[in-house]
Amino acid sequence: SQQGEEDPQALSIQEGENATMNCSYKTSINNLQWYRQNSGRGLVHLILIRSNEREKHSGRLRVTLDTSKKSSSLLITASRAADTASYFCATGTNAGKSTFGDGTTLTVKP
Amino acid sequence: NAGVTQTPKFRVLKTGQSMTLLCAQDMNHEYMYWYRQDPGMGLRLIHYSVGEGTTAKGEVPDGYNVSRLKKQNFLLGLESAAPSQTSVYFCASSQTALYTFGSGTRLTVV
């Protein structure tokens, strides 16, 4: 079973709006990563947040981590059509490998 | 820097045929991984390696074998292909928690 589960499965918004995706996980983690996958391509790393961090920013991306609730959120502000993609969270543990969720498919309409 | 290169990009196999997928990375990463991704789903780990000469089973290892004879290469073998192995296969490498992915191999077994 997947460690990370994204919510919602699909999200459709207008260009300029903000997009929020959530990830929940079950066991203790060292870090949590977010990746983007454009259709037919490999995953591209967006941002990593460590278990002792609560919030991290990178450009229009904002990631939060709540270890007490075992959840994370990815916020994309002022979305663009080019942000249309699937977004995956991955949880990293001491075992050295990460477990990926099933992803959120984001569609940004021009 | 090529990053992670997967060959071939596409392949059609008949049931029972065998093939090897090649993954090569030029970043001197210790860790390498093979995932499969089925339509609308996340990544499922097949096998992984924590260093040259080592391999370990992931979540869905049955029907696959791997070898890591050289640090830069990670080979995934299908000894007797089955239609259930129709999928997109992704290779990744990492040195820390950040994964670098290849562009994928689309395999169809008929």
C-alpha cells in the first residue's frame, strides 16, 4: 500500500487562481518531497521538506508539513496553464528509499 | 550532463519474450531504482540498489530481475513477459533524498 496519499485526485482551476494539493501519510518520515510529472514524461523534483521543518517556499510554490497530523500541502500560487501536470508526494524514511502516492492531476484552464 | 538515460524508449513484446531495460546515470549516485507506473496511478517500486553490486526487492518484484554490476548502470530484466507487465517503466537515481528520473520506457506486451 502507498505511504503517501494525495487529495484531491483531480483539480481543475482557472489561470491565476491558487491550487492546493494535500498529502497524507501513515508512518514516521525523515522528509517529504513533491514532484511534478508532465504527460508522458518522467517526474521532476520540486521541493523537499525535512521532518523538522514546517514550511518551505520556492518561487510560486509553498509546502507545509504537519508531522502531528502526518500531512503535507503543496500550494501553487497564481497558477499558469503550464502548471498543468500531475503532482506526487513522496515520503522518505531511514530506509533510504521513498514511497510515492498516486498523485493529483491538476488542470489549469487558460 | 545527461542525468538519467533509459533505453529503449518504446518496446512491444510478445507474451513469453524476454528483454532488458537499461538505465544509466552520470551523476555518481549510489542509489538507483526501477518503478512502474500504470495509467492513472503512482509509482510502484520494483527493485532498487543501494550501491554497486547490491540489489533489493521493492513492492512489486515478481517477474523482474535486476543487476548493478557497474555503479552507473542498473538493468531491469523481464525473463518471460506477460500482458500484466504492460506499463511505463521509470528509472531513478539519488544520492540524498532527491530523486532524478529518466524519461521512461513504454512497454507493451501483447
